[in-house]
Amino acid sequence: GQQVQQSPASLVLQEGENAELQCNFSSTATRLQWFYQRPGGSLVSLLSNPSGTKHTGRLTSTTVTKERRGSLHISSSQITDSGTYLCAMERNNNAPRFGAGTKLSVKP
Amino acid sequence: GPKVLQIPSHQIIDMGQMVTLNCDPVSNHLYFYWYKQILGQQMEFLVNFYNGKVMEKSKLFKDQFSVERPDGSYFTLKIQPTALEDSAVYFCASSLEGPSNERLFFGHGTKLSVL
């Protein structure tokens, strides 16, 4: 079955609004990683945390492994934030498994 | 930051031919990965490689697939023979330590078109 589920599938925001992206996983995770996939396809690692909350710039990642969920908060969204955000779950020493992504569009 | 290079960026081949996708990982990294993404679909894990061995593979890693990193050169994914359903973008990644301990760094992908 689907190990990692992301919601919403797509999100449209006005520039300056905040975004909250959700990630739920079906088995116990060791860590969640969040990636940004550019429209051209390349991936950039954003944040990685096993549990709790982590910040970098306008991004905040929260992972609650006991409840098998995580989230990525983007504050004051910018047009250049548009793209697909992927959540990847790691379990024990297995390679990350990805969700289907949230496609974010930020409009002027 | 650290870069993973994939060569070529696009490869077009006829069904049944062999293809080798090349990945130049971050220089001091020890763990290597291949992922497959069909256009518009989810990124799917194929294989994880360390110390000359496959550590983990998914059911997508068919018998026609093989990986190697001879003498610390390119980390390669070979498909022989190719099938139409192998058309996808293949992403290589590397990390210094194993999964769950270290961030993965991804290449830009090789788009494989099987005709």
C-alpha cells in the first residue's frame, strides 16, 4: 500500500500567504526529509528531522513520529517558491520513500 | 553545495537495446541510490548501493537492471534489455553515511526515452 501520503495534492496561494503541507506515513518512520522539486525536475533537500521542529529561513518542519505525521510550513510565500514539495520517509536504515508531492503555485 | 552529476541528461534508445546511465556522486560519499520517476508520477525507489553491494532494492528493480561502481568511478545503472515501460527520468543520489543518518543529494536526472 501507499507508504507516504501527502496533502493537499495541489495548492494555489497569493504571494505573501503561508502554506501548510502535510505528510502522513503508514509505518514507523525514523526520519522525514522534505525536498523541493523544481519544474525542470531536479531535487533540493530542504529539511530533515527525526522528530520535533526544525527551522530554516521561511521553512518550518514538524515531525511527530508517534502519530506518523509531519508537516512543512512555508511562511510569506514567494513566486519563486512555486514547484513540487516532496516528503520522504525513512525507516530504520532503508532508503527514503517518497510521497506523490504537493504542487504549490504562488501567484502575484 | 555538493553536486551529483548525471550523464547524459537525455538518452533515446530503441526497445531491446542496452543502456547505461552514469552518475558521478559527491566525491567523498559512500552510499548511492537510484530512483525512477515517470512523467507526472511519484518518485520511486529502485536500489541502494554501498561498498560494492546492493543493500536494498525494490520490486521495480527488475532482473534486467544492474548497478555497479567499478574502481570508484561512475556509479552506473544498466538496463539490458530495455522495455517501453522503462521510459522515465532516473535520478541518482548519494550520501556520506547511510539512510537515516545523512541527507541525500540528488542529481538532475537522466531522461530515458525507449522507443
